[in-house]
Amino acid sequence: MRPMRKYSRRLDPAQALEIFDRAPYVTLSMTRSDGTPYGLPLSIVRSDDRTFYFHCAHEGEKLDCLAGNPAVCMSAVSRCHPVFESEKCNFTEHYRSAVAVGRASIVNDDNEKIEALRLICERFLPDHMDHFDAAIARSLAATTIVKITLTEAACGKCKQ
């Protein structure tokens, strides 16, 4: 690993997890069956220090990737903005970023699926939770929930 420049600093795992909590999208990187990479931004939610969830349809490229290789990498960036440091006459960027590695699995238990969907809705649309039960009744059977369990602690860095 290359040494980090002195103007960036490492974040502890709790700080890295906070970045995942704040980022509107998390990029999930996977591997296709032919070995090529596949990554896409998703609305992912965290339930504890090791568990993340996202929802999707019952079929698609991400599920094909995960069926062949459940190893994943997630990355997120928050508070990212370009800066001109006039005292140094330097162009740079201030940011907070996080990376986490884990294994994905399909959730089959309806209670866990509902709890994951509740977390997703509470995070992204908290003002509409009064419609949650009706939405679950209509769409639970048509929704796949993917659980990502971290296999190592999240890490992050920042420059601010």
C-alpha cells in the first residue's frame, strides 16, 4: 500500500460507516461471470456495523454477478467539493470517502426483507412511512433484498 500524503487522514471504522450512512448512493462493485468488473450506484442502507441491504427486481445483471461470485466492494463519497487553496496556489478537492468489502446473499426470510425495506424507506423517504404497510402488501413478493455482510472493517479517509 502506498503511504498516504500528509494532507489526507485515515478515518476509523465508525467514521467510515458514517460516510456510508450519509452518501445518497453507494457504488457496489462486483465481478461478471467472464471476470470483468461491474459496478453501479445503489441506494444502500446499513442496519449495524457489519450489515447492509439494497433492493432490486428478481432478475438482472447484478444478481447474475452475485450468483457467480458473492464477493463485493462498496465505496462512498460524501462532502466532496473542489477547492482552490490560494495560499498554496493549489487546486485540490476536499472529501470524505469510505470503502468496505463483504459478501452478498439473497434474503429469503420475509421478516428480514420487511425490516430491510423499512430501513430503506426510513432513510430515503421518512415522511411517507404511513404508506409503508400498504406498499409491502403490494410489492414484497416482487422485491429481492440483497444483504451484504462485511468481511473486514470499513475504512475511510478524508481531506478537509
